[in-house]
Amino acid sequence: MGLKEYTAKRDLRRTPEPSAKLRKNKRDEGVLLFVVQRHKASRLHYDFRLELDGMLKSWAVPKGPSMDPSDKRLAMQVEDHPFDYKDFTGVIPEGNYGAGIVEIWDKGTYTPLAMAKGATAETLLRAGLKAGSLKIILKGKKLKGEFALVRMKDERSWLLIKHRDRYAVEGYDSEDHTPKTSAITRALLSRRTPKPKVLGKSAKATNAKRSTARLKVAGDKVGGALKPMLATLHVEPFDDPDWLFEIKWDGYRAIAETSEGVPKLYSRNGLAFNDRFPSVANALRGIKRHLVLDGEIVAMDEHGKPSFQGLQRDSDLPLIYYVFDLLKVGDEAIHDKPLHERKALLRKFLKDGPVIRYCDHVVGKGKAFFAATQKQDLEGAIAKHKDSTYAFGYRSKQWLKWKNHRTMEVVIGGYTAPRNSRQHFGSLLLGVFDEKRLRYIGHAGTGFNAGTLAELKNTMRPLIRAKSPFAGPVSPNAEPVWVKPQLVAQVKFAEITRDGQLRHPVFQGLRTDKAASTVRSLDAIPKSTTMGLGTEDKERMVKVRGGTLKLTNLNKLFWPKEKITKGAVIAYYERMGPVILPYLKDRPQSLYRTPDGITKPGFFHKDAGGAAPDWVKSVRLASDARDGGKIDYILCNNTPTLLYLANLGCIELNAWSSRVPNVDIPDHLVMDLDPGDKNTFDDVVEAALAVKVVLDRLGLKSWCKTSGASGLHIHVPTARRHMYEDLAPFTKDIMLLVNSMLPKTTTLERSLAKRGKRQIYLDHLQNRQGQTVACVYSIRPRAGATVSTPITWDEVEFGLDPKAFTIHTVPDRAASIGDLFEGSRSAQPFALDRLHKVLKGLLQE
């Protein structure tokens, strides 16, 4: 970068900072200086600086460096600083760039982690900086040992990570290692308002005001604020040369008015954003021409993708203001010009920088553009007619939006108590307003981290009330605490169920630009297509190769309470056939039949091949009984056979872990987490995560699914290289290690009578020939018509609700996100003997 940017940002006649000079006299070759400065400017942060080429390469680290390897600190590269800045402390006066207090937090020397023959330290560091990967050893008073600086997709965004070495510690906060006598700490303490010791009425009122102030982080109303033009939700993407297509960003819509003075930055509802997003407001100061801009403020994660949670106040993710429209230039209003002319002017006047960027577009090719947003897992796309004029505050059909993700605003009406290791609260209770009545639509127990849990609890505390704010019944998963319906959250969800509930909502953040009263009913949101309940005719004929299949008693109620029929089960398997058949093909089926529905006992029917039609394949295998007999097991290799099994009353499908002809060699091992009567599902989640830790330690990929009942199943592909008799003891040792991690809530005791009611049975015995668990995507004959459903490991979080995956919801989920279990069919060869030795060593630690 050089020192030109340093000089350009400062008037060195008005600030005590050192002048822009390079270091001339170097010390010992290979030994360079580093310094960390604690800087209280508009907000407290740390500046991490490394000597290189006679100057200081510099990064702003909002949360400060950490000695904990699990912390990946965001480090934003800033302009190079002169070498003499290493000794700078003091006050940068108001009105200057970086105005505030600067103090030295740590300093010392540093070297490259590894030296190459014939190369100097600076040559290696220079190459690492260019490549975006710096590996160094710090020798300071506080920071010691190996560190890495890794650049993300954004040129200025890096991660500062501590390596695991003898200096590494767990749980590190830079502020805990700062003297209380520091000038910055004294300044911060002097501005802190003491908290009342006893919360009487006046104190509670004060806290309520503070909470309200926290909620109004967007700021006060901006006078004369413009209301932006809005897009209409559209279903199908299209191609049209008269339309242009932009990315639909997942952030805050914002209007910006620039001038020679302080810029205006505000929300679609006119709330000031200057204090909320100071980096954007400061960047707007660099635009000297008077412009009125329309765009979206977006937080970018370490993968260069938008993160709505990154817009919360405690986030340190970099912000970008993507500008997609220009409404005024100087004194000339141009909103009546065609869109393509406005965007051409915008491109002319707007120069891309690290914070403010032009939002580009493509013309005509809407289908391919939308497909690209899906592939990149973006929020969606916006289609705009190239000749459209700007209609302030109007939802126009000249602008259309296509959404990849289902998101919406909801009102928080309460929360549940935390369980197990979670702190602060368990789930948020959500609602929307129907007229003036708050209607309950579900609870969100995922999407939080330790910081958001604590901040939300503090925000909700002064809003606690005695009675439920919901007009109708509420079904929380734990004891509820009610709050005044004032907070608005954004959630992502899978779909809306038939009874108007959100399925698997995930918290994304609070919306400080929306009033709770504006969050209305779900009617405006397109509902997913749900399956019919099987009210079809009593019988149906299906053509199959070599004959016909007669489907009978289709209107028979299999779930009397839910009014779900046998026909609905057959319809489910008919629709899900292409997804489920790869997990059934060539595997012997141990049929479990419930022909009279879930209220009557079912029975196993293994020897079913003899009575099956000629077009149904079967395989004769030895019985495990002592008489040495044979059993004809059905092989479900096509959709007609799948429908035949469903017509027999096989609500549940149970396939072996091995396939013909090598039925003694499984292609995956299975771990079944079976909870006791008193276990919560959070206990099961905790056990599953412990299994994941062990498998990760062994370097084994794994896939998780709900059992369709009260547990979870974990599958590990084995590449069909190991026999059952070898995998069984290996799986048992995995479970033994998990049990040692969670001795209170898990057990290897199979007997219900002998194990505690709050202990999860870590079932490893499924890894034997002929043993089965419910097949992935199998319906279970349980209340609610639940389905054994694959889930990502990110979904395995406290608050996960296995009852959300049902005959109604899973087909749409699979159609939307694809087959999450597909990867489990890939080969994963591994050296079983070597891994078993590693596992034995872990058990002995």
C-alpha cells in the first residue's frame, strides 16, 4: 500500500501522529517488530501492526487478538503506518481521522513460522502477505507463540487465528488483560452509568427506557425521509431483453443523501442509520457531490456471503453498502428517468471502494441469473424493467423479486427457560398480528450464539409480563416467560404448515427498522404445497411391468386423530420414490406391517417373498433361527415394489445395512441414540454432537437423521471394505468414549429396567447382519406421521424439534434443499485397524 493513503487521511499539522517516514536503519536480519495498540475512536478496537519493508502493515481487530485457537478474530486491513507509529500513544483530537485515545497494549518481535533456505524473513513475509496467508511467531508480553493471518475473499478482510501450541489458552478476552489504570479504561468507566442494586418500580422503568433505547439503535426519525420503491413477490423466473436482473441482498434497505456536510443514511421507514452503521456513514463522507442513493447495507461473512446476523450490534463482520439506484444528482431529481439511464449515471458517479459498491446487473437472462443465485445460496434475485421509473413508497410490478430462502418478520411474545448447558433462554415464542390480535405461529430455538443469547435476554428482561400476549393457545416446548410484544425478529423457515405454524424457524436477528404493529398475518406469504390427506377413492389400479397392482382400502384411517389415511402413505412413497429408492435398492427388507393403523399392534413379516407378485424381486437367505431354515426377503428396487409394500400396510420401511450379494459386508455403520422416558431432545442433540466430536477426531465423515420417533441416527459410510464382525467392536468403542464424555445422560445398558429414565441408550448393536433401523425418509407409525429425516450437522442444535418432520413437510423440504443424505452413499475408505488403535488410545486418556 505504501504511506500515501496514511498521509491522505490525515492533516499532520493538526494531529500528534508521526509523519510518514520509512524506517532506514534495520536491526538484526530476520527479527522484526510488532505492536498492538488499543484504540478508542468511534468504537473501541485494537490495531495489530507488523513491521515489513520499513513500515507497519496494519489490521483493525474489533474484538482484540486472542490466545484461544477456537477464536477466529476478524482483522480488517487498513492503510500502512509509518514505522515510528510503533511508539505512538496519546489523543487524536476531534475532527481528525481516528479521533480518540491510543495506547500500547502489547509489543515485541516476530519472525516467520518457517524459514526457507536462501530466503530472508521479509521475502517470505512479503510472499505470504501477497498470497493471503501469513504464518508467524510472536514474542510479546501478552501475545506469544504461533499465529496465522488468513485473507478472506474480500481483499481487506482477514482472520487472525492462534495456533495450538504450548502458549494457547481456552477462553480469552483481550479486555481481561488490560490494566484498569489505562487511559481508555478510565475514560470508559467515567461514562458508565451505575446499575441500580434493587429493581424497584423506578429502576424497572429506567431499565425499560434503556431497553427501548437499545431497540432504537437505528436512531431517530429523519425529517423529509424518502420512502423507497418496493418489489412484488413473483414465482417463476423468466428471460426478457427488456428486463435487468440484480442480486437480492439479505440486509437493511437504506437511502443515502450525500453532500459536503454530514450525509444522511436512513431506513425504509425513515430511521437514522448513521450511528448504527458508522463505517457506511463515514464512507459516504468521501462522496462530495450531492447524490441521493438507494441500496442495501449487507454484512459479509468469512466466505464472502451475506449474513443477516452480521448486522447485529455485537458483530464485527465487514459492511458493504450495495447501491443499485440513483434518484438525484445535485439539484436535479432523476427518478422519472428510465432505470437503465439512472444506473448508467450511477456507474459514472460512484467509485467502488471497500464499503460502498455499485450493484451490477445482467440483462435479459433471468433464468440463468436466478439459477446462479441458487447455486451460491444467496437470498434471491430482483427483476426490474429497464424503462421503469422510480415510484416512491409504492410496491410496483415493474420490480419483481424471486426468493431462494423463506424469511419473514415475526413478533417475539415470550421465551422458554434454558435447558441443559444452554444459558439465558431456550426458544423464542413467535407471533404475527391478525388485526390487533397476536397469533402464535411457533418457536425458534436455533440461530443463536452465546453473545446473542445474552443480549436478547437483557433486551427482553424489562418487557416481562404476567400474562400471555397471544390471543389463542400456545404450545411451547418448556415453561414460558411472557414479554410485551414489542420486539421484531427476522427468521428463516422451511415452510408454513397446514395449521399456520412455521416449520423449523431459525433466528437471524432483531429488526430495529420495523415496528411490531406492522408485522401482519401469514396470508401474504406463499404457502408450500402440501399433500392430500388420502381422501381419494377406495381403490386404485397401477400399471406395472408384467401386470397391474391393485391398491386397496385407500380411505382407511391410519392416523384417526390426524385424519391421515392409507392413501396418504401410498401418495407419500409414490412422490418420494426417486429419493428413497437408492437407500432401499438390493437391501433385504425386514417388513414391519401396521395394516390397521397406528392404534393397533403391528408385526414383523420377514418371509414375504413367496407371496409377492412375480415382478417383485426377493432373495433367499439363511434364517438366524437354529433350525437352519431359509427366509425370502423382499428387495425394494423400484417404485411399484415400494407401492406394493405400502399397500401391505408397511408404514415403516426397514432395510439392512448391507446389500446382495455380499450381505455380510455393510456399506455403512449405524449409531442409534435412543432416549429414556425422561430425556429431553436437547439431551439427544448433546449426545449426537459428542459422537460428531469423536468421529471428527478420527477423521470420519458422518451423516445424521432423525429416527422419526424420539432419537437420532448417525451413519458413517465404510466403502464396503469391512465386515460386520469387525465394525461392531469399533462402533462399541466409539459409544464407550461418548459415554465417558456424557456419563450422566448416556449409557450402554440396553435394558430399560436397568438403565436410568434420564439416560440415552447408545445403541451400537445395529451393526450386525439382519439388524435394521428405520430407513431414511421412512414414515414412522407414530403420532403426527413423523418421518426419519436427514438433517445437516448445523441443524443439530438445541431446540431442534423432530416432530416438525412429517408426511406433510418432508416432500417439500426434499424438493427445496435436495437429498441431504446423498453424500452418505459415497465411498469413504479408511484403515479400520489404525483408527481402532487411535480410538483405544483416546479411551485410555
